[in-house]
Amino acid sequence: MERIVRLHIEKLPEGFYLATSEQVQGLVAQGRTVVETLEIARDVARKLLEARAEREQLEMLENIDDSLDYPLVVGI
């Protein structure tokens, strides 16, 4: 089952990107690019949510509907 996890991504002064989420406690990911940071965040979120699912329901996360808006990051 796929769920939507909202991330906050910021560029650090050192040039790296940091992703956190208010929805998934403990989710922190850092990468050299936004894409790398998103990939790491997806893996961390999956592991945290799998661990949480063993103990409780994940009702607080949105289901993915038939369509959704997604900000696409393109480097030029």
C-alpha cells in the first residue's frame, strides 16, 4: 500500500540537502542532491513505517488517490 508522506527539504550552508517530516517521527535524511536526499528519505520512511505498522495502524497518512500534484525538480 502506498501512502503520502510530506517532507520538508532545505539546503544546508555546507551545500547538502536535509529532509525531515512532521508526519513520520525520526525521519531525517541528508544527501548531496535533492534526488539523492529523496531516495534516502524514501528508504528511511519505509523502514520507520514498517516498524510502526507492527505496533499500530497508519491511519494518519493519506492514501494515494487516482491523481495527485507532485513538484518535479529538474536541473538545467
